[in-house]
Amino acid sequence: MVTTIVTTKGQIVIPSRIRRKLNIKKGTRFSIEEKGDQLVLQPLTAEYFQRIAGIAGTKGKGVAALLEERAKDKENEDKKWSKS
């Protein structure tokens, strides 16, 4: 088991070993789900969307749209940070 601490801003640190294993990079978005008294964090990476592609029955079009939207979000974030 790995532990972490919540900061005053409500942030947590994900250990580097786990980030590497799950391909979590700066700007990776997560879904957060409550399951009883537990929180489940799911990184929304390209691998995740490829894994669930068949669930919606969109023949990959949904995945492509989500990845395109994420690429635009990342581009906007990068522009925002480069102006700082």
C-alpha cells in the first residue's frame, strides 16, 4: 500500500512509480467516482479510451473525438502556461 497526504488546497501527490506505470503525465485528467466510503481515481489517458472503445459501439469515433478534444485542451493549457 502506498500513502499520500492531502494538501491545504485538496491536492494529493501520486507517487512517480504509479505515474510511470499508468502513463500519467502533467495535465492528465481523471474521473473521480465515489464508491461507498472510497474514492476511485481513473486517469483518462489514450489507453483508457482505447480499452473502453467497444463499450459505446461507436466504432472508435467516440475515442477519436475525445482524444481530439483532449489534444485541444492540452494545447490551450500549454499556451496559457507559456504566457505566464
